[in-house]
Amino acid sequence: MSDKTPSRANVCTEVVAHDLCIGCGLCAGVCPNEHLRVAFNAFGEYVAFENPNECAASCDLCLRVCPFSPTSKDEDVLGKKCFEDVPGMSHASETGYYLRTVLGYSAADGHRANGASGGLLTWTLETLLARGLVDRVACVSPVREADRAMKFTMCSTAEEVRAASRSAYYPVEISEMIRTMLSRPGRYVITVLPCFAKAIRQAMEAVPRLRERVAFVLGLACGGGKSKFYAEYICAMGGGDAHRLDRVTFRIKDPERPASDHGTRCVSAAGTPEEHACTVFGSEGPSLAWTHLYFTPIACSFCDDGFAELADGTFMDAWRPGFMEDPGGHSIVILRNQTLSDLFRDGMASGALAMRDVDIAEAIASQPSMLHFKRTLIRERIRLAAEMGQRVPPKRPHRFAPRVRHLEKAVVRARWDTCRQSRKQWVEADKDLARFRRAMAPCAARVERAMQISKAVYQPQAIPGALWRRLRNLVKR
Ligand SMILES: Cc1cc2nc3c(=O)[nH]c(=O)nc-3n(C[C@H](O)[C@H](O)[C@H](O)COP(=O)(O)OP(=O)(O)OC[C@H]3O[C@@H](n4cnc5c(N)ncnc54)[C@H](O)[C@@H]3O)c2cc1C
């Protein structure tokens, strides 16, 4: 068979066609024939597309690097290769390998105020650059481009790194970064979500040049990604024009609110007489999009790694009593790399970091909802997928909770619908918030009802008396 014969199996046939592409872009970044590219689909999600040039029939590189491919390795196997031999390394079922866990924030000017939580990831990136441990940083910056408001950029100065602080609850892809790493010698650090960390570790196994050049992989804990529609939805909620969203900034802190109630600032129709700016806080509506899984890519339903187990360091919010109320923000960091651990030790000794060592149990306890979603409810999502003929990538059922409680199954079923309906309805409503809400009302009500019933039965102490009476009426109906 000629090498020019189109391949029958690649990420488009095995992953995208099954609605499992997370749009990370690793496949396009390493594709030797430039047969693949990543672009937005009709739902504002990045997915891989095929270019007209041919796919080499003998090549399966895209499937080897894809985190959701049917042949992908799991995080246990990959984690073992990366970290098992590091002296002093321990392992927890929930977080994967860990060397050290720390809690606190960066005391350096501006990091914490402009950071998503404690500004620690920005401090780490800046310090790696300052110490000459890396030449360039691939992280996510705000941009003003026709079709996107954020993208991966290559930074080489502290100023550029600082301008890229905060979380991007927005689709980003790394194909361009990977191509730069392959063509331009140097040592790189990259900031990634767990699925991207898996893709990059698989790519480092397959492509020696990447293995030489990627010095550090720094991860963010992740409860699930969001499509572009999420930012548009918040823009509309704040009274802006969702069709003309130009800029979005997530994780705005307000001294009057707890860290968990963070804001999103949207600017639409910038530079025109209709320019509109707004900041909408989580409790004013956007939180619902997280509990109802609005605009969450389908692939996230089948992810069992919330702690970026394959990253050299994982950065997360300290969602712990005593810390989450503080508007300034605290982070927890799981370190899996000795150089990073030394960096943190020096930072703590010099006062650049206001931090202390904590037990890994603190990190686990800080993420109850994420863990419940990824390690308990996933069992029911996989069962539903089988029922509906949806392909599921290889998972680690031995890491899951043994069973899903009966009433929670109804919650999973209802959210399965809101997740899928939301992306369709936002298109059909032509990004009009009132029309979208009307269309979503029946399935959103099903989620609410299922959640309240489940809470009433499994956590009755959390239900105030008046709500109990409403619930009883709901159940009677
Ligand atoms: C989609 C998503 C879901 C998350 N879910 C959780 C969760 O469930 N629980 C939890 O504790 N934390 C979660 N986080 C992480 C959290 O929001 C903070 O990013 C983290 O605590 C680091 O804060 P920091 O102040 O140290 O980072 P900062 O100092 O603000 O630096 C953040 C760095 O991360 C980079 N970055 C931001 N977004 C992305 C992205 N999408 N991909 C790659 N790089 C990025 C930025 O460019 C910047 O360099 C999530 C983040 C994202 C993007």
C-alpha cells in the first residue's frame, strides 16, 4: 500500500466522529503531513479537522497522542513511567503521584491580586524563567482576534507571563505551540489541563525532540472544560451582545465576596458606539452553567483525572473552610518534581511565598465536587453511554467509587441532557439569553428536581425547613 493512501483510522474517524475530541491540538501539532488542523465546530468547541492533503496510511501518531483515543494509555501507566523512580515519591488513588503538597499564595507584588487563586502558577513560571531553567513559557493569554478571545501564546518575559495570569474557562489548543517547540530549540514549560497533560506525555513518548525540549509540564486541576458559548452566555447575562464578544477575563476578585464567588468581565462591540462592559459573578448566574454542565464538551464526561496526574506540578484552588472565604484566594499545589520542590522551598524561605506544607489529604478534601463527578458519577455516565451507543475511551474503573447511589443516577441522566441540549439550544436561540432559557427550562428543571431530591435524602441536614416542604410537594406531584 502506498504511503499516500488515505488512512482509514485517524483521530477524525476514531475520536471526532464519536464526539470525543477535546480539541487539545496535540494531534495537529505532531502530524507529519499537516493533514490535521484544529478549528471551532458549530458548538464553539475546538475539534480536529482533516486538511485536503493526504494522511499517511502507515502513520498512527495522532491516535497515539490523543488523550481520548481508543488506544490511549491510562494515567496510571503513564504516571508510573514519569514519576515512579523519583526519590521520595508517594501515591494516592485520588491524586496520582505526589512528592510534596503546599498551600498558600504568592507574596510577590500583583501575583495574587491578578491570579486565579493564589497566583502561584504565575510565580512558578516567572521563577523558572528568572532562574534560566526554561527559555520559553507556553501559556494562555487574552487576544483580540475575529474568532477567539484567548489562545496559547509563547512567552519569554515576566511581563508576558503576568499578562497571561488567571484561568481560561475557554477553549484553547496547542498545535501552534507544539510546532514551535519542534522547530525552535530551547527548554519549554507548558501550562495544561489534565487531558492536555496526558496528550503531551504521550507525544513526548512518541516524539524524541519533544521529550528533549519540554522541561516542565504544569497542570491545573480541572472539573471540566467549557466551549466558547460559556463566555458568550455570561456576556449575554451581563446585558452585552453575545455575537460581538471581544474580550473576556475570568476569575475577577471582589474584596466583598468569598474567593469562590468570582466574576467574569466581558466587553462586547469594543470600539463601537455600542461597546458594552460588564462583570458577572458566579452567584449571579454562571455557577448554574457548572452544576448543569452547560457548554461542557462531551469528552469531559469521560475523564477520570481531575488532578492533572501527569503534570510535574498541579495547581488548584484551596476550596477549604478558612481559605475559600478569603476574597484574596489561596492555592494548593501538588509537586511531583524535585526541581520544582526546591524552587518552592527557596520561595518559602525568602518570603516570596506565603505558604506551608500540608498533607495530600488537604488537596483531596479541597475538591469534593470534582472528585464526585470524576470518580463516582462517571460510573453512571459510562453505563448511560453504553445504553446509548456512545463510544467511551479506556478508563480506570478500579479508581472509581464502587457504586452510584440510586437517586444520583437521576441527576446524572438529567445532566446528560442539559450538557447536550445546551450547545444545541444556544445555536438555535441565536445566542439570545431569554430564548435559550425558555428552551432549556424543562431539562434544567429536571436537573434541579433530581438534585434537590437526592440532597433531601442523602444530606437532609443541608435542607432548610421551607425547602423541605417544597420538596415534599415536588415528590407528590
Ligand atoms: C477549565 C478549568 C477548570 C478548572 N477546574 C478546577 C477545579 O475543579 N478545581 C480547582 O481547584 N481548580 C480548577 N481550575 C484551576 C484554577 O482555576 C486555577 O487556574 C488554579 O488554581 C491556578 O491558580 P493560580 O492563581 O496559581 O494561577 P495564575 O497565577 O492565575 O496562573 C494561571 C496560569 O494558567 C494558565 N492557564 C489558564 N487557563 C488555562 C487553560 N485553560 N489551559 C492552559 N493553561 C491555562 C494561564 O495562562 C496562567 O499562566 C480550573 C482551571 C480551568 C482553566
